Amino acid sequence: MKARIIITPKKAVFDPQGKTVQNTLEHFGHQGISAVHVGKFLEVEISGEEDIEAVRARMDEACRRFLTNPVIEDYTLDIIPS
């Protein structure tokens, strides 16, 4: 089983990396881009015969407690059965 996690800055948080990418894209002629958000992608492989909801709960807790800063980051979590 795999967990795919995408972590991005909250919309209200200034994202200097995203702004730099946006400016660079515009500089190279890619107009009409209103915002870019730079984040992180994690793919976690989970072994064992656990229930998918138990895995989701465990990974959700890991996201909230260790992998993200809930003050400035949001995340999405997808569990992919093997």
C-alpha cells in the first residue's frame, strides 16, 4: 500500500519560492499565470496487511504531527491499495 502526500503553503501565507517561479515563467513568456505554489510531494510505502482506514488514520496523524506545519501548510493524503 502507498500513501501519497502533497504539502503546500496555505493560501494566506506568502510563498517566496512560488512567487519566484511565477516571475520566471512570466519572464520567459508564459503570461496569465495568477499564482504558483511550491510544495512537497511524499510517497510512503506501507507494508503489512492493515485495513485501509487504519492506514489512512495513521498517516493522517503523521501528517498533522510531524510532516507539516499546520499553521502555514495544508496537505492532501491519498491511500493507494497495492
